[in-house]
Amino acid sequence: MVWDKSEIKKLHEARAHWEETCFTPAVEKSGERKSQFATTSVEHIKNVYTPTDIKDLNYLEDLNLPGRYPFTRGIRSTGYRGRLWTHRLVSGAMGGKESNKIFKNLIAHGETGLNPVFDPPTLNIRDSDDENSEGQVGVNGTAIDTLVDMESLFEGIDIEKISISLITPHPFLFPMFIAMAENRGVPFDKLRGTIQNDCINNSHSCNWFKMAPLPIRMKVHGDAVEFATKHMPLWNPLSIVGYHMREGGSTAAQEIGFTLADGIAYVEDFIRRGMDVDSFAPRLSFFFGCETDLFEEVAKFRAARRAWAKIMRHRFNAKDERSWLLRYHVQTAGNSLLAQQPLNNIIRTTIQALAAVLGGCNSLHTNAYDEAFTAPTQEAAMIALRTQQIIAHESGVTNTIDPMGGSYYIEALTDALEKECFKIIEQVDERGGAVKAWQWIQETYLSTAHERQRRIERKEEIIVGLNEFTIREEEEQELDLFEIDSDFEKRQIASLHEIKRKRDQRSVEKALKEVSRVSEKGHNTIRAISEAYKELATLGEVRSAWEKGVGVEA
Amino acid sequence: MKKIRILLAKPGLDGHLRGINVLAKGLREAGMEVIYLGVDLTPKEISQAAIEEDVDIIGLSIHAGGTVTLVKKVQSTLRESGVDDIPILVGGIISKKERQILGEMGVKGVFGPGSSFERIIECIDKACVKKPS
């Protein structure tokens, strides 16, 4: 116990007395601004928090020191005093060559990790010349058709030195990345980075109806995890995503509850596959969003760390302490960016980034202010990077570990969010786990999104520049926006056709047959796929070969 | 009065579904008949559904670019089937330049982030009034 019982009793009395003689008369006289103060997850926020609100907190059991179970105060004993979070910006547009320039520029300005994003066709495992890709090639991310694109994307970048987080919901770019590494002669055990590879999240946040059913997809996603577990000790082969659900409208508690429930489903799946929990769990990573309610976000991250540690230790009996650690990347809230008075988005992103840092993130992306319109300009992306650097080097919040720890409000919120998180996990469990319950998960947070829209329209929630403090459209500042070359799509398709014409067609077909064969047999597919890429098979061809193997209609 | 029938769909390959889902619910609450087609659809699938369902208006949600190309294709596939009187609205992440082009293409309304139900409903009502039934 942190607090002496008799002290708490005295405090209770003092507080009651204050309410009666001081607070209530003041409210009766001039009222409060709102009838109810709330966060997304906690309906009633009190007027003030005191030790009485955290009287049951046991310091060593519930908080402990940084790097000690249950890791509420952080997973590393040195916090940001040892090493700062990875400054990582989502980037990429048009082709490998063009995106490579963007990466190099960001690295030159102090970016410490890459976060390549791909165009919609690549994210959908389709080629640039697929009829469904029209108009979207190289838009909002890099177009990747073959290993040639992957190689130009990382040309001149030391992939042994910089950690690379590939934003790819499917596992099919991962074998292409390792094919590139092999061609360069970089050993697998030197590769540091992440692939998102989260198909459960993909089902409920993107609804890719045209992909194979979830249970079939789980297998090939697991292949990447199995492969990396064996050969790539520094690689995170799965990043369990809460970001999309948060962007989809979930509350902070739903975000962590559903995400950890997804995490549980994966751990169960890998164990069923015959993997030892401590062989893969230390390399599982997570990805969360961060909204503008600073204290709730800080509490959310602390609660999630504590909850995951308990789950891994007690639910899965993981013995290796590294299996208990919630390591995660944060992206500031894209949905909070407004098209109205867009420079204000810099302020929103700053508050969100600060919350992410105070919450103890391991890696951070900050959005650019012009992203309510399109992918960012170089100038806007630079401000986003500088935002992180100012927080890291000027704000002083990195001087001590978990500086918010011990705040009555933060600790009470952390408790409330953890409780809510476990309640949500229980609800998912009752529905048979996240793989079965993905539709319920989606309905739940989309209905939260709808309620929020109503609140905004009733002005119960004020959004500056949207429903209050607005200006006329004519007064809006004109921004110079990023545009991709209008002939890029044509160029990319021409280069793809050129590659197809020059490659050894027989070797390609042989390699693709092998992909179908191992997929059909249920063997690990990663090797066969990377060999096919080396023969310059395209992403779309590999998808078809895999679909053929697992018996799913294209 | 006959209920307005609106088809909502996401053409192209992006999966940002919050906007369209929230809107579907909002429009139903406003008394419209909403046919929600979902995501990852080709322009042809959308125009065929619009014709089969005999809708009064189509709402397209696009967040990952290619907006002008995709909307043009929906329009051309409608025309190929001999239909040119179904008004189209577009919502999503859309630049000013695209907004202007969409306007020139005859799109009845373009709605970016933060658009209210009220404004969207107003626009739908206006666009549907002109259609002789």
C-alpha cells in the first residue's frame, strides 16, 4: 500500500467537506461548462483526483520500476534516457526510385527508422496492370510489382543498419524483402524491422471480402512468423494493429481490448501450429493510434502494457520475460486531421505525439498537416519529423522515465482502462475469440463512430474549425499539395511489361508451380515465394499461385 | 412520399470504411433506403448494382486516390448500359483540384472529412428532386 489507511480516511473526510463547503456552492453559483466530463472510455471524469482514488494501488505489484513486471512504467529500465523511440515516418509514392529519394531525404534529416507504405494495388496483392488497379498505381504509396521495384526502393540504403517497418497487411511482400536481402548478400539474422502482417485486423478494419477466408489466410501469415522465428532474431514478423480500429471509431479502451484479443488469437494459433510460446512471443509487436485527449492516451498505453504482461504470463504461461513485453509503434490520429484551417493539424499532431511519448512508445509516426487532402509534401513531412525531434530534445519529457506515473488522475485512468480492456477481451472470448468475432468487433466500433459523429453534430464535442471557431471557405488558406506524375501509371506498367518480356518464362512458371505445390501441401510457403520473386514473378502472379494451391477462387 | 433509395459503395482498392458506414447509418435514420454494397468494388459492379436496384442516387467513398479515374469509370459503365440520369455524390480524401474536375464531370456533391449529415442529406434531396419519377 502506498497510502496509510488512516491518512486515506482523513482524506475522504476532507474531500467530502471540500465538496460540501467549497466545490458545490461554487457550482451552484456559476455552474460548470458541461453537465458531464468524459473521455472516450470513461463516462464520468471526476472534478479532482486524490490519493483516495488510487488507494488500492500496490506500487510494486501494479506499477513497479521501469523494465520490471508488469511494465506499467515502461519495458526498458533506461526509458528514453538510454535510447529514444524510433522516429519513423510513413512514406513512399510512385515507384521504387521515387520513394527511395524520399527515404534518403528523411534519413538525412534524422529519421531513425523507415516506414515504407505501398499503393492500393500492392496492398491488395495486385499488379499495376490489373484492371482493378487503374488510377491507383503509385498513389499514396509505392507501386511494387516485382523484385526490381523492391531493389530500387532500398537502393543505397544500409538495410543492416536501419530498421525497416513495411506497412503490408499481407505477408506477400516479406518474401520479396528477404529475396532482396539475399541478392545483396545480407544475412537474415542481421535484418531489423517489422511487417504488419495482421489478417484479423484486416478483416474487421478493411473488409477485404475478395481475399481468401480468414482461417485460410491465418496459415500463410503464420508462415512469415514461423520463418522469422527460425531465421531472423531481430525481425518482428507480426505487428498486431489497433490503429485501424481506432481510426474506425473505437474508444481507447476498445482499441486496446480488441487489439489484445487479436493478439491472443494469434498466440493461440501459433501454439496450435506447434510453436513454443517463448520462441515467437518476444518478437510480437503492436501498433496503436493516438488521439488528442492526452491523459487518456497516456493511461491507455500504460494499461495495455500491464494487461499484455499479465496475459502472456498467466494466460499463456510464457516463461521468458521478453514474451511479456508489449512493444509497440504509434501513429498519430489521421482521422483527427481537418481540411479546415489545416495548419492547426500541426498542433493536434504535437499533442498526440507528446501523449505517445509520455505513454512510452517504442516507435512513432507523426502525421503531416496536409494529409486531410492527400499524401504529404516534403515540407509537411519535415515538420512532422521535426515535431518528434523537438519533443525528444527540447521538451524535457525524456529526462526521467514515465514522468506521468504517480499522478492520481493518470493512475486512476490507467486502472479504469485496464479493467475495461479485460472486460472487452472477455466479451470477445465469449464469442469464440477474435477470428470468429471479427464482425462483432467491427460492428461495435463502427457504432461508436456513429455515436461520435452525432455528438459532434450536436456540438457536445467541440472540434476547433469544424463545428466551432469556423471560418468561411473563401478565407481558407490555399495549400500546395503533393501530386504524383500524371504519366507514372503508364510508366510503371510499361516497365512491368518489359520485365515480363525479358525474364525466363519457364523458370518463372516452374517457381510459381512450386508456390502452388507447397501451399497445397500446407508447408511453409515463404521460401518458395521468395524463390519465385527471384525469377521475377510478380506479386499478382504469386497471389494467384498461392490461391490455386489453397483452393481459393481468384 | 417515396423513400429515396441510395446506393453506397467504395470503388477501388482502399479499405477506409468508417465514413461510408457512419453515413449509411445516418441516412437510414434520416428515412432513406440505403443499399450498402461494401468495399473493394469495380466501377462495373457498382453501376450494375445501381441499375438492378433502381436507385435514385449513388454515393461513392474514396480515400486512397484515383478518385477521378474511378468516378469516370462508374459514369462510363452506367452510360454503356444506357443509364445517364443517376446522380453521383463523392466523399473521402479529395483535393481541391479533384473537386473541381469532379464538378465539371457532373458530380452533384463532393464531401471531405468532417462533412455533416445535414449537408449531405440536403445535397441528396436536391439532387433527387430533379429526377422525374
